[in-house]
Amino acid sequence: MVKEPSPPPTAAPPTAEPGDDTESKILDAAHAVFMRSGTAGARMQEIADEAGVNKALLHYYFRSKERLAAAVFDRVARGLFARVGQLAMSEVELEEKVRLIIAAYLDQFARTPYAPGYLICEMNQHPDRAGQLLTALGGSTTVSRGPAMPFLAGLAQQIEQRVAAGRMRPIEPRQFLANLVSLCVFPFAARPMLCAVFRMDDGGFREFIEERKTSLPSFFLNALRP
């Protein structure tokens, strides 16, 4: 199939009005289509139809489906992890940090329940997306044996202080964070199964998540007590 030629970068956007929000509209539409169809299954015409614009505008603003997919991935990653990264790097006590991170994750996943699955699928299919994810988390994209995330060093220090004081069992900071995130992600990844097993409708699932905001911090922290 012959590819449709893209307009030159300096060309005026086809049929776009000065000062309009066409670029944001296209990004919103791509976000919705990629969540619904997956990046591999999405088509540029489907995105154009969702945005209510002609396909030439997609090529004008983003040049290709690959660049549009990268922009959506960046948006989703920052939406999920930027706030969590800020919380992890904050000076609050570790116990409060755990509660704040759990609440932030559960609130965000409740608003965007398909985002974790989308990110995992994208990174499996496009390993180069890892650099974008690290940037969203505020970390370095350089591969090394040291911590890639700035907050891991602070987290390690907080854990070591509690271990030395006899308040916590030793745990490597990456394991600490992976366990914490996994406990937040799982209910959303397994939502159909949980709803079937526990006989929950949408309202019941929302109540389940609200209860988890209270029960999960205590469960997680108690599991680390000596």
C-alpha cells in the first residue's frame, strides 16, 4: 500500500482554524482509541473520526502513527506516575508515604482503569518506551547498576533507619516499591474475575476500592514489622 504523503512541517494545518485546539483534540482522540483498540489495532482513520477531523491533520501535527503513539504513552505514563514520583521523593515519614502513594494510585486507577494494562502492553511490544517511563517518573534513562529513580535512595534510607531501630524487617527498596505497586494494580487488572467471584457490580467494585484505601496501608506495613 502506498503511504499518503505527509504535509511539510511548515505547511498550514489543512482546514484548521487559527488558535484552535486541534492538536489537543487529536491527542484526546488517540488516547481514547488506543485504550479501546490497543496501539497495534488502532487506525489513523479511526482516530481522525474520533477527533472529528480529516486524516491529513493527524499527519500534520504528529507526522506518523508512531509519533502519536509515543505522545499518548507519555501522557498516560505521566498521568499515572508523576504524582507518585513526587510523593516518593517527599520528606514525609515512610508510613504516611505508603498511605499517600496507595491513595494516589487507587484514585488514578479508578479514573483510568485500563491505563496499567495499556502501559504494560506497550512496553512489551516497544521496549524503547522504558525511557519514556523513566522520564515520567523523574529518573535517569541511563542504564546502570545503581538506582534509576532518585527516590529509591531516599526510600532506602528510610527503610534502613527503621530496620536499625527494630521497627521493620529488612527489604530491598525495589522489592518494597514493586510489592506496593502490585497490590494497587492487581484489583484493576483482575477486575472481571474479582467482580465474578465476589459478585460485585460497578458500585460494589467502587466500594471495594474505597475499603482498600484504608485496609491496604495497614496490611502492607504490618507485613514488614519484625
